[in-house]
Amino acid sequence: MRLAMARRLPLGLVTSLPLGAGVRTDVPLSGYTTLRLGGPAADFVAAATAAEVVDAVRAADSAGTPLLVLGGGSNLVIADEGFDGTVVRVANRGSKIDCTSPGRVQLTVEAGEDWDTVVSGTVEAGLGGLECLSGIPGFVGATPVQNVGAYGVEIAQVLVSVDLLDRETTEVRTLDVSELGLGYRTSILKGTDRAVVLRARFELVDDGMSAPIRYTELARALGVRQDERVPVAAAREAVLNLRRGKGMVLDPLDHDTWSAGSFFTNPIVADADIEGVMARIVERVGPDVSVPKYPAGPGASKLSAAWLIERAGFAKGHAGPGGRVALSAKHTLALTNRGTATTADLLALAAEVRDGVRATFGVDLHPEPVLVNCEL
């Protein structure tokens, strides 16, 4: 298949969360996070274009006002006290496709587009590369920051560049993927507020086939060998089915999806420490149990956070304070709001799980979401 230059994907923002409009005060941020948690913002600005995002951020910085840039709210834990400053909601939308070389296209997407709607649009257009990232909540602008990944694919494999506002220089710049320091669920943009992503560019294939299927669970679900390619629609359907089974596809009626996705990253353990950790695991579960362990670059191994949590005694559905929060009944990595929780409740459960894994296995778990005005 070949696409015309600058063709637009059939995208539209699909979310149960309110977008807001204009400038408002004392806006509850619980309506803008997938956890449905968070106190009020002193000032709230909805920016519908990249230029409006730039203007709002520059104005706050010029005035010396604390600033929180908010996208889809899928990777945020906001304090019950809220945010005493300006929240800029990134809501700029739009996309285009440019043919770059035979069999390949470049997809440019504004930061305020809903990520899964973008993925759905690429599948509908027969473009391969993003299908294994189906069902991930949030906006496009957050994906390079987190180097979002799932089912054997991560943003680093398809990202070309981003346009961003450099808050230190106040300039809009383009950074190539090689300049972003992308690593496991991280980049030079994570954990810093020095830049705001305005749009991102991805290189995709246009033959209607997926990226090579490298994740064992997904290959099994598709009935193929690892590294085979399948039609993009088949890959997307299989990924969505797997994610639904783990409560990782947003559903406003299902409290198991009222989460920030995976709350902890899979821990990276140095080779110097892995023997001791494995000894403690054997002591806990016995010598005949298979332990998920993967290479994590020179001198390190990656363990499964979910596996460690469960073997430390925290089963699916394990409840926190008053039953207002709990581990998802479908996946132990998701900490969920059962409908009446507070952020303090959530952090108490997270601390219980973190401390339990550390005491049992000597492994430290680190939160994946961004914590705003609160800490674990």
C-alpha cells in the first residue's frame, strides 16, 4: 500500500475525562487522571493548539508561577491537596502522514492526541509499528518522555523526533530520537520539567503488517513463532484482549481500570547483587520454581515486578486502607481506586507493597507514575 503525501489519519480524541476550556480556578484534578484522584488546581488552562501551549507555559514561567503540564493523566499521582499553581492541559490535536521512502512513512502527531486513537488510526490505514502499543492510555506527548513500551515494542524503536518547548531558553526546538536518551521507561525528559513536548514523529511501514512479534505471550495468543509478522489488525486485537484480561484497558465502569497502569517498573538488579537476590527467592519459593529473569544490558538483569509482588504475599485484589484501594483483581502491578479512595490511601498501599518486596527479596521497586506534590 502507498499513501499520498501529507494524508491525515482519521483521529479523534476518545476519553471519558473532561477536556475543560479556557482559564478556570480551583479545578478538581481528579477529573483529569485515570486514577480519578487529585485535589484542585489553583489555575487551569486548556490549550487547544501548540501555540497556546507555548504561550501558556511561557506566561506561567515569566510570572514565576508553579506549573504542571497535564496530558491524559494516565501516568500521574496527584496529591489530595492538589497543585497550588497553574495546570496547562495539553489538548492540541492533528496528524499527517508523509511518504519518506519506499515502504515507509513518517507520521507526525500533535501532543494532545489520545494515544490509542492514534494507534487505531494507523491500523485502519494499514501502517505497521505501533499496533503492539494498543490500549495504552494517555496522550501522544507523554510517550517519548516515558519511552512507553509493551509486548516487545517501545517508542524508541519507531520515534524519529519531537518538537518541544525548551523552558530554559523559551525556544521551540526539534530533537532527534538520538538526543532523547531513551532507555527502559525513561528519557532525558523524564523527571524534569525543563521541556514540554508539542508533537512527535514516528517512522512506520506501510505494508499492512506488524512489527516482528517478539513477546512470548503475544506470539502464543496469535499462534505464531517469535519474530514472525502478522496483519496489524490481528496484532492489535490480540494485544487489546491481553490487556483487557489484565484490567489495563480503560473502562469507566470497571474499578480494576481506575489505575495509573503499572505502578512499579520491573527492577534492574546488578550482577553483583543478583546471586543474593536469587538465593532469597529460592528460600521463599523453592528451587524448582522458574524465575522470570531477562538481560538488562551489561552487568545487569531485569526481574518481573509483578512476579516478585505476588511471591512476597500480595495477591491480586489485595486491599489497602479501608478497602478503598486495592491491587487489581486482574494484575498485581496495577494499584486501583475502588471508587472512594484518596491519594494518601493509594500511597499507603504502594508503600506496603514496596516494603514487603524489599523485606522478602532485598529488591527495591520504584514507582513508574509521576508523583505530583506527594512522595512514596
